[in-house]
Amino acid sequence: VVQHPLEMGQKGKESTSNAVAVQLDAEGKVKYDIIARQGHSKDKIIYSKLTDLLPAEVVSEGDPSLQKPSQEDIEDITEKTKMALQRLTNSKIAAANPVRCAEKLGPAQYFRLAPSQQGASFNSGAKDRIIRMVDAQIDPMEPPRYKINRKIPRGPPSPPAPVLHSPTRRVTVKEQKEWRIPACISNWKNAKGYTIPLDKRLAADGRGLQQLHINENFAKLSEALYIADRKAREAVETRAQLERKLAQKEKEQKEEHLRQLAQKARDERAGIKTNVGNDGIPTNEEERERDVLRQDRHKERARERNLARAAPDKRTRLQKERER
């Protein structure tokens, strides 16, 4: 008794179900690859088992599948390929021409037809007829009779390759933190006016993920500037020392000149002309007397200064006594 599970295979009834009948392989196991093959042709290669992922078996050099084809097979395949390419080329050339010529008709064919009913009242009494068949002439300028630009739906794509997953395991807290992706925060737009902390904004900016790299030319530049500054300071210090020495020397010369002028003025005011020998001793008696007088006057002036500094009233009394 023929059975039709879910009315599959029953004539006159088209099933809309996508259920597939269970099939077994040579070992008696269920063939689950039938589900992947549904909607595809039988010649299509579909990888649906673990054994399909294993490498192919390495065969020996003498295997028949690795032998080169014979010369006759090569010539036959070459001729077929040549004819197929010739047909494609001719069709492309014919489609590119602006004016197409009428195609050449094939030779006429003759057929002998013997009717099933024989007799004088049928077929004018003839036992058979000769039929001549020729191809109808095709007008090259005639528009197409049928729609040739109809879009045909594509067939089902190739099934994806099987993905082999490792056994599931629990996610740790560290992995959860690593997989946590911060929300997208814009630095320009904030339509709802949220208050965003700075740490969240910096985390979304991605600056912490960038590694700073300082060019070594900055170190060379800073070292060159430091050396130039040090040399400039040394030059300025040397110039300042030289200027101080020149100023000190000029000051000493001015002081010596002023000292000489003061000595000359004192001598002129005293009216004494000194004339000292090589050993610093006066040459005659008059000069000795003038020196003694000069020393006495010097002592007297010193005494007056001391009195004026110590007791001004006593100084006035001494002056009055001297005037008398």
C-alpha cells in the first residue's frame, strides 16, 4: 500500500509544507544534509558534515585520476571549446552590427507520408505523399515578439559553511568589563542637554587609547638651545668682566688725576713750592724752614677742627683772645 506522509508525493495535490521526508544513509543514520540540499540541484556540492572539512586523502602517483588525458581526448575537447567560443563571438558581433542581414536558410527536407486509411476515397487514391519542409524566412528588422527583459528571480544562494563552536563557558567579570563599550558621546551636539561627566567624555573620546610618542628632535632642539644659552651667558659674563675692569682702571686713573689736582691746589694755596731731591730730603735750609712752618700750620688747623667739633663756645673765646 502506497502511503503519502503529509500528502507528499500524492498526485493532484500540491503541498505547501516545507517538511522533508526522513532519509537514511548506508549506515542507517539520518541524512540531515537533505535540509541543506533542499532547493538546490543534485549536482551542487554542499559541505554539511564534519568529514567535509577534513583534508583530502593523498593518492599515489600511479592513480588513474592523476593521469594525463590522451591526445584524442585533448583534440576533442579543444574542438568543442573552439566551436563554443566561435558561437559566442559570432553572436556578439551580430548584436553589435547596426544592420543585420537576413540569416541564410537551411536546405529543404523531404518526407514521405503514408496515410493510415487507404482507399480510392482517401488521399485521391494515392498510397503516400511527398512533403517538402523549408525554414520560414525571418525578417531581421522585425521587433521581438516576446518580452526578453523579464527579470527572473535568482535561485537560492549557496548554504553557508558550517561554523564549529567551542563549548560554552561562563563569562568572567574581567571579560565583561573588557567587552563593555562606552556610549557614543558627541563633543558638538547635546540635543537633550545631558550633563556628561568629564571622565565619560574622555573615555568616549579615545584619548586614553592613544600612545604618546615624542620625537627625538625635540630633545636635540632643547639641548641645542641650552648650549646656545650657556655660551651666550658666558659671552655676556666675559664682556661684563672686561667692562668692569676697564671701568675700574678708568676710575683709578680719574682718582689719581683728581688726587694730583688736589695736591697741586693745596700747594698753590699754601704758596709753597716743594723741591725734593731723589732721596726725599730738602736741598737747602729755606726749604726745611718752609716744611717746619707747613707742619705747624697743619697742626694748628687740626687743633682748630678738633676744638670746633668738641666745644664751639671755647673756640669763639680763643678767637677773641687771638684778635686782642
